[in-house]
Amino acid sequence: MKQTLRQLLDSLPIGALIVDREHEILYLNEAFAHFTGYETDELKGSCLEEITASPSESLEDKIDRLFQKETPYFEMETRYQRKDGTFVWGSPVRMLHPHPADDHGQSILIFVVDITERLLLQKKLRRTEKMNALGLLASGIAHDFNNMLTVVKSFAELIKSDPDDDEIRTQALERILATCDRGQELTQRLLKMGKRESSGISSVNLNELIEEVQFTFSRVLPSTLSLDVTLEDNPPQVLTDEVRLHQVVVNLLINARQAMDGRGTIQIETGLVSSDDPELSDIEDRQEDSYGKLRICDTGKGISSELLPHIFEPFFTTKGEEGTGMGLSTVYDIVQEGRGFVRVTSQEGEGACFEIYLPALN
């Protein structure tokens, strides 16, 4: 390596390393050694995949594509295992092939930025978003259970007031049992929601998911807000992570509720759209034959044209200290990971519509 380039790389505050065709580390600077907790001599000569804890096949494939000149560079968030066994995350600024001092194209130059703290912060903020949603849900459920207890107590007192009236006693007991059944159904749904864990990509019935969300979310809406649900006759089966899609729907519904200042209508629609349908003509990267569609609209204050391009950016919020700026960013990331896309239309004062498209199996 030319001395000038070495001096430049050694002075950088971000990690830099050079890897050959066999993925052997030929050079690393002090910043990368500090990032991984090793001494430079300990890593030199080792294989890059030995310290990466991300899916190695993906990393290996991307590096090989560089050497095969299929792409001039790539960027990839990668998890590294430090010498002490802990994990850190790095985001390559660029992986360049060939690197500036290699006249024969036998090695690549990689820059790595430590993004560990940023990812941890994002995770905490997303957990905050989830807790906010659970808090809103809990208040609504508590109100619902309080109403049920009021019904049970009222009919129990009615029986107590005249225990010898068989007709009153029978009717009261029927109402009490019906109320208990309703409470049991609600409890079972909440337990199912609480125990559900992400199990990866699977076939998800959009109609069933919306019906489940509707059952729960309708209980946190005030009487001045209504939920209007229209389901596709041919239930769309989408390929996604059900738990994460549930999170997408809840986030969008909470945003819609907050945008309407206690009065208005939230519309939810499901649909099935062919890839060649005119409504998808503006989406260039569609790769599936058909997409399951989820549309959530509100009649709230809408989003201004100045703010609309930024709503999916991490940490961007219009809610001041009450917002984390991770709700819509999380929605976007989840849909992108599911090979889908999001479209939003809105005008200030005229509400907002979010449309989610995910690969369909129909």
C-alpha cells in the first residue's frame, strides 16, 4: 500500500480495512481495531467472516459480486463480534473495488462506521412507541371491563332485591352470563396478543388480522370517533411477519386517532391488487404478480406538503416532546423488509391515507 494512503487511513476516526478475494484482512486501521476490541496484528491475516455475526452468506456474496465487477460498491449494516464476546454494529460507508492503491483489482477497501449506539437508541424508542400503544389500549380495556362489572353488579343487585321472582332472576342471570362470556372472550384475545411472538415470514390473512385489531381497537375509541371497516371479499393472503404487520396497523391507527382531535372517522380497507393494475403504475420496483392492500384513512388535520416528504424519517415528529419520531419510521422499515411498499396521500386539513402493499399469495 502506498505510504500516503496508509497515513490517510491510519488518521481516520472511522474503521478502514482492506480485504482480498479470499476475504482475508490485509490491512486495518486503529479505529477498526478499537471498534472490534482487537489489536491490529490479531486481525491481520484472518478472514473477515470470522468476526462478523451477520448472515455470512449475504456478506460473502456481496463481496464476491464486487470482485466479479457486478457492482462498483455496496452498503450493508453488519454485526461484528468483539474480542470480549459482545456485539457491535457497523455500517459500511462504501465498499470499494478496486481500492485506490490496487492496480490489479485484487482487493477492496472497506469503511466502517460504528452505529451501535444509534441502533440501541432506535430500539429503545420503538419500545417506547409500543408501550404508548399498550398504554392507550390498557385504558380502553379497563373502561370496557369496568362497564362489564357495572352490568354484573347491577343485575346481581336486582336479584338480591327480589330473590323470589323467578322471571327477574332468570333474565338477570342470563345477562350476567352473557357479560361474563364477553369478558372471557376479551381476556382470551388479550392473552393471545401478549403471548404472540415473531415467528418469521408466513402467510397472513389480512381480513382476519384487521378483524382482530378492530375488536380490540374499537374499545379505545371515544363515542365521537367511529371505525369503518371494509374487507375484500376474496381475503388477501400476504407473505409477511404477522406480529410486525400487527404493529404496523396499530401504529397507523394510533396516529389516525391522534390526528382527529377526538372527532371523525377512521376507514380501514383490505384489497387485492394485480401488479399490472393502473393504481400501481407509479411503483417502479414492483416484482410480485399481486399485492395485498391495506388502506387506513382518517378525517383529521392532514399533513402539509412541506412535512409529507419527511414523515418516514427516523426521529422526525410533529408531536413535540410527546413524540419519538419512530412510529412511521418503524412502519416503513417493516413494510420494506417484507418486500412491500407504502404510499401516503394527504392534504392539510383534509385527513391522510396510508396504503400498504405486501406480496400476495392469492
